[in-house]
Amino acid sequence: DDDLALLQHDGDDEDGTGAEAPLPVLAIVGRPNVGKSTLVNRILGRREAVVEDKPGVTRDRVSYPAEWSGRRFTLVDTGGWEVDVAGIDKRVAEQAEVAIALADAVVFVVDATVGSTDTDEQVVRLLHRSGKPVVLCANKVDGPAAEADAAVLWSLGLGEPHPVSALHGRGTGDLLDAILDALPETSAHGVLRPAGPRRVALVGRPNVGKSSLLNKVAGAERVVVDDVAGTTRDPVDELIELKGVPWVFVDTAGIRRRVHQTTGADFYASLRTQAAIEKAEVAVVLLDASQPMTEQDTRVVQQVIDAGRALVIAYNKWDLMDEDRRPYLEREIEKELVQVTWAPRVNISAKTGWHAERLVPALETALDSWDMRIPTGRLNAFLGELVAAHPHPLRGGKQPRILFATQASTRPPRFVVFTTGFLDPGYRRYIERRLRETFGFEGTPITISVRVRE
Ligand code: GDP
Ligand code: GDP
């Protein structure tokens, strides 16, 4: 409990609930030993000494207040996060992913004397995918002779490598200037999502009723032709008003243009599904209530989870549902949909329009959960109670302790739990179950990553 109390230090205004706009967040990422901690200390300068006055706090800190040229920002240091020697690539990439998710801009540190490694390239791919501004720091350039090593790093495709010696301070001023250029004025975290209609994908295997549902929905309601402010819409998307609220149905061209099934069509159908899911915020997976579930159905559900999108399950063709099939359906739900018991389910008939109006509330519930942020204080109070009521089982006389947790991002909610040892998979599931019981999260996948520290 003491730990949890101690670790709530960061709560200045990180949930964005205070009057002041949240400070932009800068994450320092890179492989172990490239000099991240040295750089963090260099950037913090004397400020860190202040932190060290409070014993026990420094070691457990994740983020620090920093300032350069009168601009303040929050610095996230991944240097203290333990990385296993086994499976090191994966863990570096995982850490980088969480840090990138937390950040408004990223400093990617590479050891210029070593050059870029496979692990570096993995992180580069993550950075490219994130679309976040990146400042490339070529560290350990202690003198002019090493400048050439830095220039080689242009090949990473992250723009200009900034030659720096974090150890001696060489080049750090220029690096910080570049950082300030890259950082937005305020953080996007805790700020409401951009305005504009919410984006929904109708997905499911061929013949499940996607185009029928689209027609039913578009037929009963108004299809908006004029542009709504803040909408980025492809011609393949349709803007449909449901009960006065516009929604973007993505990739409807693919649904309307009923592609003739040929060899290999499966593969392309799957790609198209993937693309639609990625463009959407919430996906409605249609299942045929009158037919046994197939592997293709489970694959689509899995695609939505893997993409981290909100999920609604619609059992279509309910008008064809034979009461004799009911027990089989229930068993299927228990067996095939056990990993998505949190998804709202609606029974509909796209043909008759029966219950179609129930889709909208389900979509709204799922999206609210997808957007939900649990304030750090509340999250840690919840974990404190959870641990008190049901401690992690002893393992070899030892017990991993939970130090602190934070919700690193929303859409979908991602949690990072800092501990003194690995948590059993069963205990992780217990945490997820309790999180859902306590806070809801109906209709959204959530992820929990565990960071083990000394
Ligand atoms: P991290 O694991 O990425 O946080 O790396 P550290 O900051 O702990 O640094 C790893 C090692 O590299 C330490 O021995 C540092 O002293 C050394 N180091 C860091 N920056 C520099 C630098 O600019 N030049 C040189 N020569 N060594 C450095
Ligand atoms: P898609 O390939 O997923 O777009 O599926 P379609 O919308 O083209 O539907 C395939 C077939 O199922 C068509 O013959 C539809 O008329 C039929 N169908 C779709 N929804 C329903 C429903 O709710 N009830 C019944 N009885 N048939 C449906």
C-alpha cells in the first residue's frame, strides 16, 4: 500500500482534468546501453537533484518534468524499464510501443559507434507506423572524428541524425532545439478526440448479410450527401444519419459491389476486411444466426481484437433461427466467443429490419468504452484494493508486488502495470476481469502489459 501511495506522485495533471492544458510528452526510446538514461539526466540537468531529495521516488519514476528555452514538457524515460536478455528484441519493441503510445514526440537514440541493428530497425518500423514526430539522436559522438558514424544513420529514413554526446554534453543544445520544433504546444493525451462522425465497419464472411444491413440502414435513414465538418471521407465510405446523428460507414463500396467469389477471393476478402477494420473505430461483426459458426467467423472477430477496435456482434438472419438450434447457438457462444464475452450482442434481421435500431446504442456503448480513461489515482486505489483482497500467489516463497499502474492510452484502453516480478497469466486475467467488473469496458478490448523493475 505504501508503494502505491508513494507512486502517485506523477498525478500533477496527467489526466488532463485540471485547468491547465496538458504538457506535451516526449519519450526517449532505444536499445539498452545506447545512452538513454545518460541523455535523460543531461536534459533534466540540475532539476533531477530536486527529485533526488525525495528518497524512494526517483527510482520508480516514469516521467519527469523538463524544460528547455522556457518551454516545459514531460519526459518519459524507458531506461529504467527492465529488459530481459532473452527475447530482447521483442521487449525493446514492446517498450518502445508503449512509450510511443504515451508520447506526442519521440527521441530515438542510436549508438552511432555501433550503427543500427535489427532491433533498431524494428523500432524504426514502429515509429514510421505511429506517424508521430521523431528526432533521431546519434549518441556517443564524443568528438568530430565520430561525426561520420552519425551521418550513416540517414539511412534509417527518420530524417537528420543529430550527433550528440550525452556523456559530455556535445550537441545536446542542438538536439533540444530540434525536439522543441517537433513537440506540439500541448499534449494530445486527455484531449477529446477530433470532432466528426464516428467510423463504423460492417464486416463478416460473404453472404452473412452485410449489404442487406447496409441497404436497410441506408434505406430507412437519411444518406447524407453534403459534407459534414471534420469528416475525412473516401468515396468508398458513406455518411449515414441514424436518429439524427451522422456516422461514417467505411468501405461500403466493397460491400455494395458484390464481388464474385473466385479462387483466391477469400484472401482478398480477408484483406478488405482488415482494411475496413483499420479505417473504423468500431466494427460490427455479422454472424449468421441460422448457420453454425465457421472458422472464418472467428477469424474476423480476432481481426477486430488484434486491430484494437471496439466490437459489436450482430447475430443476423434471426428470422431464420429455428428454436431447435437455440441450444447449439448458446453452446457456440460459450465456446467460440468466450474471449469476447465483453462485446455487446444484438440479434437482428437485415431482411425485415427487425431490431436494427438496437445497433446504434450498442455502437455507442462500445465506443464510450473504447474512449474511456481511468484516472491514475483511481486505478491505483482499485489495484490496492484488489491486491489486498486477493494477493498474487506466492512463488518460491516470493511474491511479485504491484508498484504502480497507469493507463498509457485509450482507443483502446491500454494499461501498464509496474511490478517487482512477473505476474502469473491467471493473475493477469484476474486483473482484467476485475477491471471490467469495476469500470465496464463493454465492447472494447483492453490490454495489460507488465513491466518488471528492480
Ligand atoms: P541506456 O541503457 O540506454 O539508458 O544507457 P545508459 O545511459 O545507461 O548508458 C550506457 C553506457 O553508455 C554507460 O556506460 C554510459 O556512460 C555510456 N554512454 C552514454 N552516453 C554516452 C556518450 O555520449 N559517449 C560515450 N562514450 N558513452 C556514453
Ligand atoms: P453479404 O455478402 O454479407 O453482403 O450478404 P448479403 O447482404 O448479400 O446477403 C446474402 C443473402 O442473405 C441474400 O440472399 C440476402 O437476402 C440474405 N439475407 C441477408 N440478411 C438476411 C436476414 O436477416 N434474413 C434472411 N432471411 N435473409 C437474409
